[in-house]
Amino acid sequence: MEEFLAKRIKFFADNSCKVSDISLTTLPCTMGTKNDADEALKAVVAGEADNKKQVSDYTSYLLVFVAKEYAKNDIAQQLHM
């Protein structure tokens, strides 16, 4: 997932993208690790019931990851909450 996102962000940066726009319906209440995010994704793919902690872990991990990628590519990140 991370490799795909990093490549897409780089593609947009290479094509003059300067701003990203992300909308969140809820804010994460935990700071998930890569392992937490992987486990949450596996649970959803397996059809297991997800829980609020898994959703929060996955969301927070990805938000931090894409924020770092945006910074590397000089793209501003706008969050709507």
C-alpha cells in the first residue's frame, strides 16, 4: 500500500500538483503503527468485523505516511474535519 501511495503522490508532484485535499468524517483517537495498520487491513479483507481502534490505527498511520510523502514532494496537505 505504501509503495503504491508513494508512487501516485510522486506522479502528481511530477505533474505540477501542489495541494492535497483530504476529508475525514472522524478523527483518529489512536496513533497506529505500520503493524497495527497491516493487521486492521487484513481483518477487513478477511471479512472480520472491524472495530473503532482498528479504524483509528489504520487512518492515523496512513495520514502520517501520506503527510511525509507530501512533504518530500513539496505538496501542501489540506484536511477537512
